[in-house]
Amino acid sequence: MADGEERGPSIEDDLRRQLEIAQSITHIGSWEWTIATGAVTWSDELYRIYGFEPRSVPITLEFFLSRIHADERDRIEREIQAALQHPGRFAYRERVVRPDGSLRTLDTVGEAIVDAHGASLRLIGTCRDITEVVARDERIRFYADVFEHAEIGLCAFQLDRKHEPPVLRLTAFNAATERLLGAALGGQLGQPLAEIIPAFDAAMQGAARAVAAGGAMQQLAPLRVHAVPGAPILTATLFGLPRHHVGLALEDVTAQVTGQVIQAGERRALEMLADGAPLADILSVVVRAIEQASVDTIASIVLLDETGTKVQHGAAPGLPEAFNAAVHGQPIGPRAGSCGTAMYRREPVIVADIERDPLWDDHRQLARQHGLRSCWSFPILDEEDRVLGSFALYHRAPRDIDDAARELMNRAAHVAGIVLSRRALDEQRRALVGRIEAAREDERTAIARDVHDHLGQALTALKLDVGWLKRRTSDETLLRKLEAMACSTDEILRSIRRIASDLRPGILDELGLRAAIEWQAEDFTQRTAIPCTVRAELTDLELERGLVTNVFRISQEALTNIARHASATRVEVTLGLTHGRLHLEISDDGIGMPEVGPRGTTLGILGMRERAWRLGGECTVKRRLPHGTVVTVVVPLRFPAERLA
């Protein structure tokens, strides 16, 4: 270089500058410690890593150790001593405290430089600031732990577009996924979703592909992965993940779904009970709810007969009719299968294998014929612990009961007990009401007979006496008085006949229901001026007195309601027989009424329903289109006892 020319940066300066830039970019600082002199040097980046301005403080070993976190200081001193005693490469991780109190995590890598005799001369090394890396790794480990230990199943699938339609392949899963699916997935990475979860139908797979392609999160309906006993009911939530992946969250909602199904069944059964529905229909609702909540289960309710010694069929729509017929009438006892024994012992009887259990010795062939292998039975008790029946679950394979099934059966037996107890009370109440009504009808008949016979005869005699007097006097004043007395006597006689008919129409007992209904319609027309036609296809059958009376009273109440509320111009009455049942229909063209449910609140309608129910039939009140109301009564035929003898 010529004299007087300014010298440019040397190669050494360039390298030093490049090193400083590289250290700044990578957050790596370098250091050197000369053992003989104790001198320590730090690079500018190492100063910055420790939170100081470059070359702002003198560095010594003691200063370095003072910046180490107190919990790690002793360990770092041991690391340094080990490096001096065993020259060569070394590495350790340390936490340092900056002047502002913040912590940084460093990875130190160094080497001990030795002389010809192997004695350590100096230590040199680098410190890399890995604080953010450690934090990120900790977050990753945390999320991995959450993923692995989550109680819900978490798994991921990649959208493979090499196929049409694209295939979702398993890429990750946690332990809960294996537990919920009941399968080990370690060897199924890369397998299609449809093979891993066969319950995912085409629509569900389409939804998963849509989410993987960037669609919104989707919540699928609950599904049962495997149709086997004890298999959980799962909810599946699909959510998007990066790089054409879809996440699948699986949660066991067996208890919730089962509870909802059972609650719905219980609510429906109690509504039907309040509505007066047939007992068999109510019990069938309970049975179906339990079957819906269980897998491969057939539910049954049997009743204890009035003698307390025999089984009566209650409801078992899932069992063969031949099996139900064979069970009906069987005696209960200490070895009477599951149900008969449960009612006899007044405690649950669990038979896991019918083929092996001695309780089924007398009934094993019957169960074998219909493919039944296990039966659990819980007695149905009322509030006073009286046995009403038994609730049972049958299976077509040997099966022992678990806690969930035991709780389910307890609940079902409790609800069945409520239904049976309430129905028994209703039947007792209605029987009492029926007896009261019968006594009232008898009293009405007696009063009507007394009024007609005694008062009628007395007034007839009085009328004859008045006529006798009229024939024997010529006094005009007296004749007018006697004529007025005769007219009053006639009016009183008509009133007596009307009162007697209202109490108990004689035609009802003398000529039967058909004639009484026709007379009732004619009387209705005379009183209201509303035409009332009767179409009677009933033959002159001699029907049981209680049936005739109650049907007549229902018709009477219906016509009374029409006269009071309907504003009708025409009434039609139909009386006939349909499939061995008496059928009465009364329709009008009036203003109509809101359709009355089974729990209609008007006393008149309730009374009609009660009368029909006591006869083993039903009474419905419905709107007639385009306007008007229809009252329909259907009851089974009943004949006098002497006719049946």
C-alpha cells in the first residue's frame, strides 16, 4: 500500500464484524476464561444477553456466578470444576438473572484448552439464549400433556386428495380416543377414518372433509361407535387444523343421552297416566324407553295378580308373544325364574346365564326356545313396599349386570311402581264413583217410581172427584172453579211425568237404549226447537243396566251442552255396533269448540269420559269440520248376568 493512502478494514476486522452480526442474529454470545490470570472476556452479544451494555462492567468469575440464578449456582460451579478436572467438551444449561430481574435460559457449550501436559489453560465457549425456545417447548409439552391426558378423545386426520372422494387418514390420537373407541390405534396411523370409526357414515365423512378443506366447526349428532353392550354414546365435534387436517373431539355422553331418553319416556308415561290411557300402553312406553337406552336388551314388565300368587303379562313388546303367553299365569316362588323369584323374594334377582342358573330349571326350555340367555329382574313395589310386579331385562347372550344397568333398572322399577300405584288408586276411585252413580240411579228410579205411582195416582183420583162434582152442580161460579181445578190437576200430572222421566225415563227400562235415545232426541227437539235426528242400527239387544244407564247419561249431557253452548241448527245422533262394541256419535253444526284433550277441564266432559272409562271404553270430543262438534262414545258390549248364566 502506498504511503499516505488510508488503510481499509483488515480481513480480521471483517471477520470480527461478521461474527458480531451472526451472534446478534442467533442470540449466541462467546466467552473466554484464562485460568492463570483469572481474566474473563465476553463478546458484545453476551453482554446483551445478560442485560448489560457491551463492555459496561468488568467480567470476573465471581461476577459471572453472581448472575446465575441462586437455585442453580452450586450446580454451575460443579460443572466448571468438572470441566477443569476432565478437559474436553462440556455443555450445560443455566438460568441467569438480568439487572431488571427477568430470567433468561442459556445453553452453554465449551471446551477446556490444555497444555502439553494435559493441564487446563483456559476455557472457551458460547452461550445461546434459548429463553423463547424453552418457553415454546414448554407450551408444546403442556399442550401435548393436555392432548394426551384429556378425558375427551382427541385425534387428527389429514385430507388425502389423491383419491376421489378425498380420504381422511389418521395422523394423531390420544389415550382417551383409544379408550372411547375400544381399540388400539398405534398400528392404524395413516388408515382411513371410515375404517377406524365405521359408525361415521357418508354424510359424517362429508362433513369432516368440508371442515378439513377450511369449513366451519361442526357438531355431529350423538352416535354409538359399536352396537355392543356397554359401548359408549359419543358426541363428535369436527374442527379445522392447519395443512388440510381436521380435528375430531369425542366425548362420552352416554349418561346424558340415556338420562334424556329415560326422562322423555317417564314424562310421556306419566302424561299418559294422567290422560287415562290404557295401562298396557303406558307400561310399553316405559319398556321402550329402557330398550332405547340399552344395547341388545329386551325389557319386560309383569304384574302380580289379585291373589298375589301368579304372574300376569304387563308389557313386553320386544319379547315373542308365545313367550309372554307362556309366562302369563305362572306361579311365583323361590325357583320361578327371575321375575317370579324377584316378586317372591321382594328383592332383585340377577341371572347372568339362564343355562346354568338353577332358578330357571323349570323354565329353561322355554327361554332356550326363544333365544334368551340372561335375565335380570327387579321387583316393583308401592309406597308401602307391597309387590305390584317385576321389571326385567333379557339378553340373548350371557351377561352380568353393571352399576349403570342396576341404576337404570331401579329407576324403571320406580316409575313402573308409580304408574301401577296411581292406576290402582284411579281404579278404586272410579269403582267407588261407579257404585255411587249406581246407587244414585237406583235412588232416582225409586223416586221416579214413587212420584209416578203415588202422586200420579192421587192426582188422578182427585181429577175424577172434580169431574164427579162438575156433573152434579149447575152453579156457574162453582163450575168455573171446578174447571180450573181440573186444568191445574192436568198440569201437575204433566209435571210429575216430566220429573219422573228426568229422574229415570221409564222407557229406558221398559224398551231399552235405542228407544230411550229416540225419545231423548224427540224431547230435545220439543224443548229447543232444534231438529235432532236419530239413526239407530242397534238391534233389540238386552244390555247390562249399568251400560244402558251410562250411555244414556252421556247422550243426555251431550245434548244439554249443545242446547246451552252450541248455537246449532241441526243435531244428528248415530247409535250402532262396531266390532262387538257399542258406538254412539252425537254431532252438531254449531259454533264448535276448541278440541278437548284427554284432560279436558269442563266437568260435563270429564263426567262423560269417566262414565265411558268405567265401562271399559272411551269418550272423545272433537271439532267437526267445517264447523260444529262431534262427541264419540265407544264401549264394549255388556249383558245382564242372568243372560250369561
